[in-house]
Amino acid sequence: MLPSMAKRPPEIPVLYRDDDFLAIDKPAGLASVRERWTDDESALVKVWEILKKDDPEARKPRVVHRLDKGTSGVLLFATSLTAARALSRQFREREVQKTYQAIVLGTPHRESGTIEVNILEDPKRPGRVRIVAKRGKPSVTDWRRLEGFRGWSLLELTPHTGRMHQIRVSLAHEGYPLLVDPAYAGGRNLFLSELKRNYKKKKGKEERPLIS
């Protein structure tokens, strides 16, 4: 796979900051750290730039956990060694509960459930994973259906392990891939015209997707 052209995402909001760590609202499309297969900028670089605005000698922050590039949400960075060790331990020992929401294709027949699968990096597709019967790392994800609409469902998900692309590949395996996820059987855009009655497109303009 050829590396893509480097992209500069917009400025990211800082939700909380003190002497030991900061929390940002990571937008979708921004990788947590630089990916091996692209030159796109990462949240780590953006946070370091924020720190250096106040202190040109600021040390590079430490990544406490990660979010998939296409996932938006709260992302933590430690700015001191003590905080990095403490926060990393809390994530490692599952003292931190992570909750996500996702729009998926299809409607689960049950209100809630648990997905337990083994996940392994896919050597044929860099940056992706696959589900295997053996040798993979075990993963556990609880899910709950919040709402359904026209063949889509809004799910709340709580992963109890931290595998790469865990939620995405687990939902695809269950037959409910993320609405916009070409890597794991999703891939379609969602337009306002599909949701709003009597939608009228502006003359001479192409409708932009709500989610892409």
C-alpha cells in the first residue's frame, strides 16, 4: 500500500488539562499516533504542538490509550512520567470503563448481548485485523441497542479488552457492520435526505453526507 499525502486536520479542542495529563476531543479521521502505512498527522503530534505553544521546551507527551482513526471521542495523553505510569496501569488493569456509540447496518434481534471472539492482525491487509478460531487474542465486547430506524441501529458498546479494531471487526462478524466502515463490510454514506421527510436539495449543489 502506497503512503497517502500528508493531511492537516483542523485544530482539536482540549477538554481538560493540568500538570500531569490532558484530554482532547479527537475527531474522526485523525489517527491517535502516526500509522506505519501513511504520513498523515496524528493526535500525538497535534497535542505536542499545543504543549509547545506554552513551553517551547515541552517534552513529547505519552500516549495512554488509543482510538481508531475513524473514531471520535475522548483521548488522554500524559505529560509526566508519574501520570503515564498511573494511567497506563489503570487501563491495563481495566479500571477504566470505556463506552462507545455506533450506528450499524441492520437490526439486532435482541436488546443486548456480548461478543467474544479471537482477533489477529491480518498479514494480507496492513492496518486491519481478522477473527480467527485459534492463535488470536481474546476480545470481549458488551453491546446494547439504543434505537433502530429504517434498517439501521444505534448501539452502545462497552469493550472489556483493548484489541485493535475490536468493536469494528466484532460487529461485522455478528452481521451488523458499522454504517461507514469500508474495511469491515460497511462503507456507505448517510445522507439527510434518507432521514428527513420532504427533503429538498439546494439547486445546483450536490448533497453532502451527514456521515461519511
